[in-house]
Amino acid sequence: MINCFLIDIEGTIVKDKSYTPVEGAVQWLKKVKTRGKKFSLVSNNTTHSPKRLLGLLRSKGFELEEDNLDTCMNNTNEWLRQHKIKSCFVIGNQGLKNYLGKEGIKIKKDGLIQAVVVGLDEKINYQKLQTAVKVLVEKDACLVALHYNKVFKNSRGEIAPSVGCIVKALEYASAKRAYVLGKPSKDFYRSVLWRLKVKPRNCIFISDDPLTDLAGAKKLKIKTAFVLSGKYDRSILKNMKVKPDFVYRKISDIKV
Ligand SMILES: [Mg+2]
């Protein structure tokens, strides 16, 4: 029996980085709440702090509490704390830098740097890549990826390269493997299940990304639903060995 919904945000409940709700998504989530089912929005957003993201979604009509959100940003912060990392070079937008700064991380370009942290940076350039590679190679910093997604839909609704593309370039240059802390990291998924006190077999993961979000969920035996309201259409499934359990046009087509 399904009693818990794990839900992606972009492409699943909102259309893209403009955060316009997908048709029927606000009412659908309301129904989940009134039926007393557990849910969490499990997000790879790297541009808004969890608090800002919650505020933004509420302003679009979604009724959400603080414990309805798990993001790769707070998972990354937790990981840095556990590994006693206090100084980082960050590739990402100002939102990520401000968030980590408030959490006590020193954001630096030179001197002692323990990690290179990578989120979405739509202003990525050669200079930033070079600084990151120098830090990784010369200072033996570790490489921390907020996630490993291939593409995303930007605020103009266009497909664009995502965080994984930057991470991959840095892995290649430094010959290091990144620690991936957002979806589809098993540890991240497990921490969400543990927090919600639910078993994988009682959960369904709903997302527009079968390659990362849902493939990762399947590995933990969580049921999976692919929605066509986001960055991929049905043709993405052609070359996938392990396909999602269900395909829906949009989230509100899923029975609560
Ligand atoms: Mg998505």
C-alpha cells in the first residue's frame, strides 16, 4: 500500500524555473494532505535556499510546511559539517553561496580550500573552471556535486546543460570522482525515508526525470512514476533497461 509520496519539483509540480504550477498540481497536493498521506518534495534545486524555495512555492499556492521539503542544499550542508569542511570554492549562483555562508562555510578563491562545491551556474566560464581545477589538483580539495543531472529547463522553458555537465568536466580534468549529494544519491534517499519513517515499498517517487530521480529510486525498491510535464517525453524510455513503473501525463492524473 502506498502511503507516502516523494515528489520532484521542477517539471513535476511546477513547469520549469519560472515556477508556474503544472495544471492541477496545487489541488492534487492539497488532496494528498487532506487524505492524511505523507509526502516530501525531494529537490535538486541548487539556486534557492530551502527557506526561499518554500516561500516561492507557497506564493504559487502550494500549502507546505517546513518538513515537506528535502533538498540537495541542506544535504550538502549536512555532509560538509560531518566531514569538517569549512572552506570551499563554489561554482554556483549567489543563492548557494549565501546559503553556505550563513551556515558557517567560508567561500574562498585562494588560500586554504578543502572542497570545490558545484551547483547550477548559468554564468560558468573558463576562469571559474580553471580556479576549480587548480584547487582540486594543487590543494587536493575534494569535489562535491550538489547533483549530477544532465539537463534542466531554464526560466525561458528551454533545455539547458545542468550541474552534471560542469561536474563531469572537473572530474575529467582532476581525475577525481565527485561526491554526489542530491538525487539520485542512495544516502540522500535513505535519509529522506528515515526522516519520514516510511518503508521504500510504501512509497512512490514522482518525477519528470526517469534517468536520475527514478532510476535511483528503483534501486531502493521505491515505486516510480514518470510524468510527461517536464524536460523529457516518452521517447527517453526507449534506451532505458529499467523503466519506471508508471507513466502519467501530469501529477494530478495520479490517484491519491
Ligand atoms: Mg524535475
